[in-house]
Amino acid sequence: MKHPIGFTAEIPADKREAMPTPVQLCHSTPVKSVVQVHFPRKNRTLGYYNDSFDLHRGDLVYVDGKLAGQRGRVVEVSYHFKIKLSDYRRVVAVADTEVHGTFYLAGSHLVTFARETLPYSKVRSWFKAPEQEETYVTGHDSETLCDLEHLDDLQVSSAIADRGYTYYLEDRVKYICLDGPYGRALVQGSTMYEVEFTCHGREISDLLCDCFCSYTCKHELAAMLQLRNALVFIEKYYADQYNAAHYFAAIEKGAFYTLVVDSRESGSITV
């Protein structure tokens, strides 16, 4: 349990400049292509026109059209084509899945204490399409809602408590991070939901989710259960690393393997 895992995906020198940045246009010269994209949640593979990125097999992408917002993986790239543009939708974004850093085992998750290894903006691009230009309004009362050791103080209904605990047990909290007192989490429900919170010591405040609920929801409860679990592992095994960084980010093992490791044709993992 105490042994770190070092992970790096070795990218050939001639390919490094072509790697995409998080849900933004690549800085490298785009290469026009027609790509086949597989959407696992829909179990469908469809063709798209690309003129904004240098795409390769294994890239995680988002598209426009009927499957907008759904994450897909490029399974085939063709550079020799003649198409009617009106017949094709486009690739609109690429997720940045290049990861370098040291991870530590923490139960169902891997944890890192380096801010540059798994920043929220990078990991968000693995699960959610780029945000549209919309106006968001939030409110905070900064009142302490509960202590992590007494989550019953959240006063949720039995139905929400059951669903939140089930979400936690099913590892639906795919990512959670705490930078000083400020935390973010990604929780898988019918879609991926974003949770934010403040944690001073063990006291939680400013707990918000972007789902439709106006009260404490199952996503928030699952995130708090995962936070408590992560801190137990950290305090037991990695207190020195956390105290030095005042930061941690944890990613669910299955999601990390599926989105980062499984798509690589080269690289190394050191245990």
C-alpha cells in the first residue's frame, strides 16, 4: 500500500508537438482527416470530418451533431478521402490524456500530490465536453454544513442517503481534488456532475453540485464519502506528502486505466 506507482507515457519526439491541449484547438498544424469515432455509451461507431486537429488512433474526442457532449475514441484515421461536407459532422474538441507523475495507491483510487499531474481542467476534459458560453450564477452562504465524521448532519432523506452511499460504493466519484481548502469532484450519474466544496480541517461548507437539485443531493453525499475515505488513506500512509503539498488529487483506478493507459501503444509503468 505504501509503494508509489510512477507513470509516464513516452511520446516519440516527432509527435510531442502534435499532442492536444485540454479541450482546446491544438497548437500544432491541423491535419485534415476523416475519422471513425466509437462512442462506448451508445455502442456506435460513426465517421466525422476533422480539420482542426492532428488526430491519431486512441484520441478522446467530442463532436457536434446528435452525439454532441458524448465522449468518443478515435478508432480509425483516413487522410485520403473525398467527401461532401454537408454529409459530415465535425470533431470539435480533443481531451488531453497525457499524464506524467507519481501516483500512490489509495483503495479504489490512485492519488497524486503534484498539482501539475492531474489538474481539474485536464481531468474534466476526459469526462465532459467543453463548456458552452453560458452565464452561470452561484450563491454561497459559507455556513458549515457538516463535519466529515458526521455526514448525517447533512440531513438528507433516506432515499438520497441510500443512493449517495451506493454511488460511493460503486466508485462513481471518478475524480476528487483538494487544493488548500478548495475542493472539486466529478461524479458519474446519468451524466457527469461537477461538485465543489470547501473543507477547513474536517468542516465542510459551500457544497454545490451542478445537477438540478436545490438541496443536498446524492452526488454531493457520494463526493463527501469519497473525500473522507481519501483523507483516511492519506493520513495513514502519505501524511508527509500531503502536508508538504497541501494538495491531493485522486482518480478512480478503472477510469485512469481506461482513459489514460489503455489507449497507449508505448510508455512505461514503474511499480
